[in-house]
Amino acid sequence: MILKISIVIPAINEERGIGKTIDAVNKDYFNSKRWDLEILIIDGNSKDKTRDIATSKGAVVILETRKGYGRAYKAGFSRATGDIIVTGDADATYPFHRIHEYIQMLLDQQYDFLTTDRFAALKHGSMSLKHRFGNLTLAWTLRILFLVNIRDSQSGMWIFKRDALTKIQPLESFNDGMPFSEEIKIEMFTNKQVKAKEIPSTLSAREGQVKLESFKDGIKNLRFLFVKRVNPSKNQ
């Protein structure tokens, strides 16, 4: 049986990072394992060369004009055909050169969902002090409210079996924005049918312009945690 891997990457105006991100994938390892690979770029109507570069690298580009980080992943997951799904940003910050190791760990240790801890090895210039403080605050809040013992609640690199999505709330019930990242971890780690783990990883300085609005997005994520704790089924 040939295993199929889907890499799902949201992107908007990431011409400086998208090529490096795709090229980082160790395709030789995939070939040696006979893993079939599809790379899906969920493009939020980029105005630069993001789509052209992604296509030239062999990726499938899916245009998603509806705004939102979570909305991009909803579009990507619904189109992904792999047995295993891997996620990450298009700005060359995440270690795509190591995803074959993470996939192998998922298989060997029979996990359903892995999320990565960027704080295990932050590279110089990868995260501002303000951003780091906000991330730690959100992680502590998530731990207290949901009893989920993870250190990096905002990490965007996950490795999981696609059928794990059938064990949690429907995809369309997830938040359309940045809180999607913490929500999928809450759903996976609190579900007794899902074997989940946080693993050490790294984060590099991004290529291109920073799009995250630290304070505004941080407040939205914090508010989301409290609302979800009170009303788990509410789609904000």
C-alpha cells in the first residue's frame, strides 16, 4: 500500500518564502519510502508571484478569496486526499526539511496528531519579545482552561492522520480566523479517541513582510479561548 501525504500551506503574497518552503521538503526520502506527495497552496488572492512560483515547484494552487487563516485550512483540508496531512506557513519559518522525520514518528509511535513546539529551538530573529510573551500567555490560558499540557498553542505545523478529523467537531464548526490553530489542538488533545503529542521543533526568521498583528490577533485568540470554554459549540 502506497501512503499518500498532503502538505497544506496557506499563503498570501509570500513570493520570497514559498519557493524555499516547497524546496525544503526532502523528496528523496519520500521517494525512498514510496510516499505519494501532493502539495496544496491555499492562496488568499496574492498580488505578487506566489501562485506562479508555487505552480513552477509542482504545487497545486487553490484560490480561496474568503479571508481567514482558519478558512484557508478548511479549504485545504477539504481538498486534501492524503492519508496524512502536514501543515505550515509559506514564509520559510517552519522546518519543512524535517517533516519526513515527523511523519515517520507519527507512524512508528502510532499517533493520530502531532503539533510542534517552536520554543524548543527559536532561531535568531524568528520571534519578537512581544510576540513571545503573547504566545506564552495564550498557552498558559489554554492549559488552565482546557487542561491541555502543551507549550506552544499557536504553532502552525501539525502532522496528523486525515481520519483524525472525523473524530472531532465538524471542520466547518471551526473558527475562520487565527484561533483555528489553538482550536484544532484543543479538539485533538481533549478527544479520548485521538492519540496526540507535542514534539520539539524550531522556528526560523521569516522571509518577506510580517503580516501578524500581534496585539489584535492575540486579543482575538484570548477571547476565543474563554468563549469556547463556556460554549464549546459556538463558532465565533
